[in-house]
Amino acid sequence: MNAKNIATIGSGCVACGCCVNACPKNAIQIHLGILARVDGETCVGCGQCANRCPAAIITVLERVASR
């Protein structure tokens, strides 16, 4: 995994699926029909999901390297 950034989804997700449809890497799935989850191994941090989220709760953060 060499992506520099990763998307994170805050509270308030209504599972509308806009982020799922926007993600070019298919890194986001709707979990239990109630919220979206980002697969950290697949997400490249492009921000397309954040741009499409009607609730504006997705943030793209700098990935922290594990030790």
C-alpha cells in the first residue's frame, strides 16, 4: 500500500451509496444497510467520495505509517 491519503467517514452516514458509486477503486461498501465503510487497503485517498457525499461527512486524511 503506497497511497499517501485515506478517506474516513464520520458520524451521520445515512448509507445513501453516493460514495460507493463515486469510488473508482470500489473501496467503500455499505455495511449492514446503515453506514458506509472504507477498506483501508484499497482506498487511494483520491477524495471522489468526499466530493459526492451529500452529508459532507467524508474527510480525506494523511495516512499514518505503522511502526
